[in-house]
Amino acid sequence: VELSASFHLFFPSQLSKDTIKQTIDFHKGQWALGGRLSLTGNGTLLQPELARFFSKRLALGARLSYGDDFALRTFEVGFHLLARYYLTIGRKKKIFGEVATGYQFLALRRGSDG
């Protein structure tokens, strides 16, 4: 059994009086905060991420990761750089493609074998 949740929050570069909009628009300078949390019977995975928009479609950022696998007795930590390109579908929906690269470190946990 696995329980997994992802979230993304978008923060405007400038506050405006009208905070409820009919369309979803991203702007240069806007920040996006998000990540993923996954819980299983064997371990956990936490991946927070932060990105900044450099145009209304392109966001660049970074993701940290921490994972623990109790069955394999391993843990991992990592750092990744990411680039996202957003496309608009209709007035209130967006999809994105993502390219990421980074470093992941995996280690065995010490413990008794019996």
C-alpha cells in the first residue's frame, strides 16, 4: 500500500487587489513551491522543490530529495536542477514538460543481520 501526494503553490511577483482571476497566468518573477510526499509500508520519500518563472511559460528551479527504504535498509539524499515548460489548455488548465538533472546519493544502513 502506498500513499502519495503532490502539491504546487504559485506566488505572484506582485500582489494585486483582485486575487480571484478567471484564467491562470504565470508571469516572469513568479515563484512556484511544490513537492511530493510518498509513504509506503517499506519507507518514505520527500521531494520539496522551488522554481522561479523566467517567462510566462518557462520556470527554472531545484528539487531536494530524501528517501528511506526500510526493507532494503537504504536511505538516499539528492539535489536536482529542473526546467519546466508550461502549456495552457483552455482557460484554467496547464500542463508542463520537465527536464531535470542532479546528484543522488544512496547508502546502506548499518544494523544487525539477525
